[in-house]
Amino acid sequence: MKKIEAVIKPFKLDEVKDALNSIGVTGMTISEVKGFGRQRGHKEIYRGAEYQVDFVPKIKIGVVVNGDMSSQVIDIIKDKAKTGKIGDGKIFISSLEEAIRIRTGETGADAI
């Protein structure tokens, strides 16, 4: 099993979610987060005054899938979240040792 976490631009969420649903991803966790990467935030002007916005709003998607499905999920996220501009985000992949469904006690792939 693989845990895939992606940090993307907020307006790309629906496109990514719909594409993942179309390949059979049955669940995901979504969080509204703030952060910065190489861009180090950005400057905005409000009523003539310029100020620095250090943390940019992003969406963090968490998906757990069987190992054989992980490359397909990663490709979809890369394709659907890409704008070609700075701040498109990142994808993090890690191996998952175990998953347990609390309600039924199912473990492993059955718990996903």
C-alpha cells in the first residue's frame, strides 16, 4: 500500500478529485493548508500599501491505494494539478505498513 500526499492549488481540487474518482479511488482526505516553497509567498497591494503574504493558501490531498495503482494516481495528480506556473505544488509518496478499518476490524487492502 502507498500513501500519496499532494499539495496543490485550491482551484485545481475539483479537477483532481473527479479524475481520481473516475479511476476508482474510493476515498481521500482534503485539508486546507498554508505554506510556501521556493516562491516565498508573494506581495499584494491593498489600498495603495504593499505588503508581503508569506503563506500561500493550498489544498493537501491524502490518498491511500494499493501499490499497483499508485503510479496511475500520481500521473493523474501531476496531469490535472499542473498549470505550468510557479507554485503548482508537490507530491509525496510513502510506503504504508498497515491500515485498519475501525468499524469492522478489516486490515490491509480490505481496509482501504
